[in-house]
Amino acid sequence: MESDKIKVKKLSAEDLDQYNELLRYAFQITEADLLETGWERDEIRQSKFAILQNAHVLGCFDGDQLVSQFAVYPINMNIHSVVYPIGAITGVATYPEYSGMRLMTILMRQSLEYMRKEGQSLALLYPYSIPLYRYRGWEIISDKMKYKISDKQLPQNIEVPGYVRRVDEDDDELIDLHARFAAQTHGCLFRNELAWEEYWRWDEEDINVAIYYNTDDVPMGYMVYLISEDIFRIKEMIYLNHEAFKGLLKYVAAHDSMIDEVRGSHYYSEPIAFKLDDSEIRETIRPYLMGRIVDFEQFLEKYRFADYASGVKITFDIADPFLEWNNRKFTVEIESGKGKIADGESEYKASLSIGTLTTLMLGYKNAMELAKIERIEASEETIKLIHQVLIEGKPYISDYI
């Protein structure tokens, strides 16, 4: 097969069957698997139709056959209390016989060019190979933590003024609560209708949603969970304050006669163990999503530095061999927490890759940590200055992209 015979085009609804077929082959999901989870055949065919309608999907075709695909789904993200339009990369797949032909590189490049035109200055994806994406300028920006708590470790004497009520998965209060949480949580995605559909897509029918209300009957936290095989399985638990966390934990403990263990996932920057009376639980952590600044100048226009940061100039020498518009020096001048591109060079200079810059500005790693592992080349004074002007806090991202 010759790569010059491959053509790139934007997918449409007419390509739905080939799009789904390639996804199912790449991830080895059979129709029988889907039918066993309760899907109807027509639902299987339509499951990704909304992506083709709402996303920018590029594909490589060998004649009329779709052989590689790459989708950019637009969504908003909270980055240090600023709402950013970003691109969530999904549906990435290539038939194995077409590997080694740089098809994914071609699709990624064209998709990032499209995002730049649309003002989506940041891209996110769930990596199937961290080294592969790092080579193209992506870096880890968030973690997923899993924990196991035995029934005997659940607290028994929690007192909270509010109450918990179970609701339907499409309850308006649930949707509104997540929107409020996203508005105050760095890194959180603002789920639109399609994002909520994707959130529920593979869940079992007997999944439950519980909301904690304060004494004014205002929702302050929720938990999505399933009880099976004597295990209380928590898919997600969010809370706007510690009272809501305690209220949801009390609700879990009320099931102690029904379960032997609690297993859950969470995406906050700190482990959950410290908040428990018996902290000797099992917790594991692994990288979750990767991100990439698409256009540094666009990203900087909305970026919020520490509010007290003023009168600061730093020159960033960025290495980005994949996107040439980022592959140069930028002098950033900061006044009252806002940055702009300035002329000339500063006495404070830092050299780093676009991936390192991404994880730095999103707060997953700070300048001092990155300097210690030789991911930033700069003087000690420059490292301290970068550390001072950036807002601390790791991103919370719970959505599977």
C-alpha cells in the first residue's frame, strides 16, 4: 500500500457505519458484547452518530474504505476560573495493516490546525500510548485515583445537618450541581447534553445517583454508584464543601450491612485516605488524561496568572517540532494577573518543551518539580519567579474522552 494513494476528508453521517466498524475493531468491541449490555441493534449503529454531527472528524480513506480516523469534539473547560473553549480528542483509531504510514500524524496535524482556527487553544485526550503522544508534544495533566475501603473502616458516627436523596440520572438538580461544581473547580469540563450521554453510555441499568442537600434544601454534592457482588462501587463523587463530603460518606456507611467493601474512583489532587478516621486503606494512582497547548499565543490571551503578579517579564524558549508556530521564543509580560506577548527578551529565560509548558501552566507539575527532573532549563531565580506567578492546583478531570 502506498501512502500517496490515501486521501483525507471530513467525515459525515454517510460514513457512520465505517466509523463505528473501525472503532469496534480497534477496541475489540463486538456487536454481541454490546447486545449483552442491553443495546438494541439500531442503538449500536446510532451510538456515535452524535459525534459525527457535533465533532470535527477527519478520516484517511484508501479508495472508499475508511482506514484511520481522528475526532475533535468541542467543549468548555475551567482553567484557573477562566472558561476555555477546547478540543477533546476522541475516536482515534487506525487499522493495523495501515500502521507505519504516518496516517495518525497527518490527521493529528490537520486537526490541530483546525482547532487553532476555531480558537481552541488546548487539546485533551485519553492516551493509549503515553510515549507516542509525548513525542508529538502532549503531556500528562491529570490523575485518576482508585481506592478500596473495607466495611469495617467506614465511619459510624458522622453528624451532618443535611440529608441525602436518590434521584434519576437525568434529574435537573444533578445537571445543575455539576455545572456549579465545574464553575468552581480548576480543570473540570462543562458537560453539555452529548457529554452527559457519553458519561452514562456504558453504565448498567441499576446505577444509582444520590444527592446531598444542605439545610436550605440546596444540592451540595452527588455520588454515582452501583452495588453489586457485595461491593459498593463509586463511579464519581463530587462535593462543593466538606459538609457534603461527610454527608455522602455517611450515606455510604449506612449500607454497611449490605456490603463488604467500597471501591471508588476520584480525581482530586489529593488522596482520599487522609479524610478518613481509618486512613489505612488501599489507594492507587495512575496518569489519566494528556493535554497539549495548540497555540501558545491564543492560550495566553485568556490565561490567569496569580492576581498579585505584576511587573514581571519571562522569556520562554519553547520547543515544539510538531507545530512550528509554537516553536520559538515568547517573552511574556505580566500585569495584574494577565499576560501578553512583549518585544525583546527578559533577563529571566526558561527553555522547555510545549508538553512541559502545558503541564506547568495547567498546574499538574510546578516549576520547581520540573526543574529537578531537568524538564526546564533556567536559572534558580527564574524557576522561583515562574513558581510565584503561576496559580497552584492540579486539574480535576473525571470525564472519559
